[in-house]
Amino acid sequence: MKNLYNNLSNREKKLIFVSLSLLVILIVFWSVNTVALKISVLKNQYQTSSSEYSYVLNKAKIISRSLSSAQIGLLESDIKVFFENNELLSDLEFTQPEFYQDNNNSVVALRLLDLKNLLEIVNELSLFYQKNPETVKIESSESSDYLVYISF
């Protein structure tokens, strides 16, 4: 192979060198072009995903705010009907609950003889209000029962 190259004239050697150089330049150009194209596609996908994410996030915030304001405006009669129609709550022992608004929070106040049912009551109310309670306050009374205030 070396003899074949040495037997070539100077012009032929230059032509081989130029053609190999052009081939290397072509391969480098093709590689850079492919990488630039892939980066451009990924950048467009990122921008699309980013704008879709921010759109969904803004809509979720709007829906969350509207749900929060709608839940604050629940009527006392709606909550009473919920307590009357809920099978799990109808089996538990507690006095008739009272409802009132305190600092833009809906508060459910009830008396329990035993705290073992408190978790089920809080879970059912969380499902009704569609959010977790902000505070659960327990006070013991003189008659060995407990006053429970659940704020949403």
C-alpha cells in the first residue's frame, strides 16, 4: 500500500489529499448539522412543554381558588343533609353538629363521647369539603365528653 502511494505522481497525491480533506470536512459538517437540528427540535419541544405546563398550572390555580371560594359558601343545610345521608356518619355516636363561619373558614363543631370515631368523621368531612382540615381542636367538657371543632 505504501509502495502504491509512493508510485503516484505529485498531482495524484495532492488530489487524494484534497479529496480526503473534503470528505473529512463533509463528515464534520454533516455531524454538526445533525446535532444542531436535534438541539433545535429539543428546544422546540421544551418550549412547547413549558408553555403547556404553565397553562395547566394557571388553570389549576384558578380552579383551586374557585373551589375554595365555593366551599366557603356552602350552606348549612347542605352540610346537615350530608350528615343525615352519610351512612358511615349515621352509625357513629355524636351530637347534632353545629356549623358556623370563622375567619373565612367553615367550622364544624360537635360533641363526641369517645375520640375513637374522630378519624372517620374528619375523613368524611374532608371528602365533603374536598380538602384537608386546617385545624382540629379538641376540648374536654365537664360531662366526660369532648367538644371537637374542625375548621376547613
